[in-house]
Amino acid sequence: MAYITGLTRGRQEWTPRFVRAVDPEKCIGCGRCIKICAHDVLAPTEVDEEESAKMYANVANSEACIGCEACGRTCKKDAFSFEPLHA
């Protein structure tokens, strides 16, 4: 199965992996991933649980993802899942 690939500046081939989902069970709502994404792929989502309002990241605009995986690298809880795009 073939995937879309790109080239680095040094002409090395790489396969970008695009954000698929954020696990709300792992996400602690710190917001680092939302701040690091330059393409507004992620947005906060609030969950009302009785008296506490928990926030977690959500994939709001997956079409804008460029496959850099910066959100996953900044996540200390490993809440992101990624997948390459089929050619």
C-alpha cells in the first residue's frame, strides 16, 4: 500500500502522519498541543461533569493538518493517534 510522501530540505524522503484522534481519557487539558499547532487543527472541548468543567483537545479541522506531529511530540500523556495518508 502506497502512502503520500514528502521531501526534507536535505532531499530525504519521509511519510507524514496526520492526526487522527485525541484520546479524551488520556488528555489532561493542558492546551500545549492547541498552542503549538500553527494550522488550527485542534480546538478545546469542554466536558461538564457535575461541578468540574474538564477541558480536553479535540480534532476540529483535520483537513488543515500538514502531518508535522508537533501536537503529539508536545503531549506528555501520549493522547494522540496518527496515520499516514494513502496515495
